[in-house]
Amino acid sequence: MIVYRARDFHDMSRKAANILSAQVILKPSCVLGLATGSSPIGVYAQLIEWYKKGDIDFSEVRTINLDEYRGLSANDEKSYRYFMNVNYFEHINIRPENTFVPNGLERDADKECIRYEELIRSLGGIDMQLLGLGHNGHIGFNEPGAAFEAYTHCVTLTDSTREANKRFFGSKDEVPTQAYTMGIKTIMQSRRIVVIVSGGSKAEMVKRALFGPITPEVPASALQLHNNVTLVGDAAALALIYSKRAF
Ligand code: F6R
């Protein structure tokens, strides 16, 4: 794993955006796996800025998102599809038909999960997957106890995740109870993984997930088994791990 220590959220976002833009330059038709939440907002803002300056071209890029709340439509302001459109896709020259997010309105969970996995395969797999880290160690919506061998599936969200995400809704009760998410296995099949983490409240989890025992109780610990993970964290998030360099 390579660890880049950034000064703060802005610096973390720039470093991660540099890695993603290098991927797009090296392979213009690459498949980027993307995340929502607070962590990637600065990365998307930076990529938009570079696009507007003429430095990056997204016209051939395909994107596939990690997850979506079950029951929310693409037009719902709380949906991850809406988040992606507003925070990223609408500002760059990506073709809308090349952007993929699970369909929150599909009631048949098995059908949607199989469709999504087949879609990833038909795209040729994920070249680079961007991940945030949950306070409880989740990646995507793979909550503690998630099976490492799981592909895209429907999950019931834990109380702690609904609590953490209520900032995007009016209250915890309004946070959907279920979501579609790529599984750990899906994520692990990405050719390269970039994890971004910011803030002292995640420092303990960074240490446990990426340097502690590998266990389903800490879903992100599975990443230790991947051979191409880059962690970009700000100083606060990396406060409990020692090195700046590769190991
Ligand atoms: C988002 C996702 C989640 C978040 C994680 C961290 O698509 O899958 O796993 O990456 O909850 O969220 P933030 O960045 O809001 O702290």
C-alpha cells in the first residue's frame, strides 16, 4: 500500500484528483469506480476545475458508483445518482449514458444486483475505484460483518450508518433503511483502489482498517489483501499511523 499524507482536506482532494486524472490521461476510456459522501466532494471539485481549464477530457470515461439507497429515484435530491449529477457529472463532458449508479427503484433486489455485476463485467471491470471510509470501517455500504466474498447485494443499513448519514436528510428516520452496494469482492476486483480519508474522527479506524487484523468486523480491512491500494489521508486522519511512504 502507498500512503500519501496530505496537509488538510483541500490537499487530500488535490492529491487524489491528481491520481484520478493521471488514470484518465493514461487510459481515456477507463472505468472509474466512484463514491459519494463528504470525502470525495473536493476531489470532484478539483477535477471539474481542471476540466474547465482544458486539462482533462472525460468524453470516453465510464463511471460506476459504489452504491445507492433502495427506494430513492434518480430525481430525489437525497439519492446518490442526484449527488453525482449535481456534484460532478453535470460539470464535465462525460456522456450521461456512460455513468452508472444502481437503480434504487428496482424492487427486485436479486435482479438489480445481478444486472449491476454483469454491467461491471461488460465494461471490462473497474480500472480505479475511489473509496471513502465509514467511521465503523464500512466501504460502500458493506457494514461490519459483511462477507468478503459478497458481490453487489442489497443491505440493511446499521443504526450508526443511518445516524452518520442523517446530515444529508432531515432526520435519521428519513434515511432509507436499505441500499444496493457493490460487495467487498466487487471492490476487491478493481485493478487499483484509492482510499481518501479526512479528519481526526477517522484516525482510529484508519489504523484498525489498514494496519490491524483483517476481519469482516472491519470491512475495509479486506483492502490489506489487495495489491494496489493507495491511501490519501489528511494529517488528522493519519495521525495514528507512522509512515509517509510506501510499504
Ligand atoms: C459512499 C459510500 C460510503 C462513504 C463512507 C464515508 O458512496 O459508499 O462508504 O464513502 O460512508 O462517508 P463520508 O465521506 O461522508 O465520511
